[in-house]
Amino acid sequence: MEPTALPEDSRPSAEPSANRLRRFRFPVLFASLFVLMLGVVGVDTLVAPIPLLALPVGIGLAIAGIACYRWLSRKVEAREDVPELAAPQRWPGLRKGVLLGLGLFGALMLLIVVFGGLDGMSWGSFAGALGLVGMMFSVAVMEELLFRGVLFRILEERAGTVISLVASSLLFGATHLVNVNATLWGALSIGLTGGAMLAAAYVLTRSLWFPIGLHFAWNFAHAGLFGIAVSGSNDVPNGLLHTTLSGPAVLTGGSFGPEASLFALLVCLAATVVLLRKAARSGQIRARVQRGK
């Protein structure tokens, strides 16, 4: 007796490896980029004492990180195009982000100075500032790829813009608790300011170039221009200037640095509101996807 042929729909079939990977795309992408980011930070730290080496190495690491993100997008998500890294938006997005980041941090420092938080300022090192360009650019690229390119983007597909913005911002702030002089308020402030503002920059443009430029410029102004330790770090950067702050923590941010000051909260939240209002007007705010639809 010949075996009865199974209907085509009921025949067992091997699921393509690409589909299996896509089902677990978030943990695969997040873990891969997180490990890569740790490697980038390690290399940056290794070459930091040699500024003229830190500049090209940092830029090279950023380019390598972007190439890895594109490769992972193809292999894990089966995406041939990666619209969030579209080439036409690269230079306009970076330029606008850099200008906004420098302007916002400049406004923060101006407020601190006006209210008496400046204790002293002296010249630092031009070479040191050049080295910090590379380091800060590679860190900005890797953190944006991880938090906005993977975490926010994938979560938003299911939970919508608002929930994704809150969740990714809180996680972004929580990662800064590992810093030497970290405080709970400092980490929360980073989430409310940096995390929310950078997510809003992505929502408005649907591109990673704008938040990368914004993130880089904020951190570079912090360390490379004013020479202030970033986000509770114990290492004082060898920037273009050496700036010392003094006064109440609500004014200067205390040991965590200016990012934990009340002025940082006000400046960044104002920028976040403007970015989100523009995003809402242009229809970039996405609703939560209902299950079963």
C-alpha cells in the first residue's frame, strides 16, 4: 500500500535560517552591538594617551560600527536597504545635529556661568581636543546604533513612539549608573535629557545621522571644548579648555557633571519638546500596534 501524500500545507518544511534569525532579531542585534560597543570603548581607552592616534582610530571604529550594523541588518533582518542610514541624509543630518548639540551645550554652560557656577577656566590642549573628536564620534555612533537603531526602532514597531521613547530613555540613563561618580539622579537626568532628546531627533528625521551628530557634538563640547568629565567619569579630559565648576549640585550637577544640573534638564527638555512637536506635525509619531491586527 503506497503512503498517502500529505497535503502541501501540512508537509514539514525547514524554516529558512534568515527567518529564524529574524524572529530573534532584537536579542541578536542588541547583544552583537553591545559587545561591539564594549570593544570600541576598550580600544578608545587604549589609544587615548596618544591624541593623534586616537583621532583616526576613533573615526575608523565609527565607520566599522556602521558597516557592522548594515551587515547585521542584512543577515538578521533580511533588509537590503537600511533607511535609517541612508546616504543622502548623512551630511545634512550630521551637520544639523552638530550645530544643535554645540548650541545646546553652549547654552547650558552660559546658564551655569550666569548663575555663578564657574570656578575657573584655563587653556588645555589642542592635540588633546583632536583626539577627543575621534573618541567621542565612535562612542556617539555606537550608542546611537544600539539605543536608537536597535532598541528604539524595533520596540516602536510594536509599542508605538511614546512607550518606546520612555523605555529606551530610561534604559539609556540606567547604563550610566556604572560610571564612577554615578548617582541615581544623574542617571535619571541623562535619560530625561539625552535619551529623550536623541530619540526625538530620530523620530523627527527617521534617520540616525541627526542624533549621531547631536550626540557627538554634545559630548565633544562637554569634554573636548570645555574639558569637563562626562557623565560621572573620574577622568578629567584633556580638552581645549580646563573648566572647573563649583556651587550647589542643582546648579553644576555635582560630581556627576553638568548633565545632572537643573539647567541641563531645562535646556534638553525644551529641545525635546520642539523636536517632538515638529515630528507630530509631520506625521512621524506612530501609534501602538494592536495585537491580532
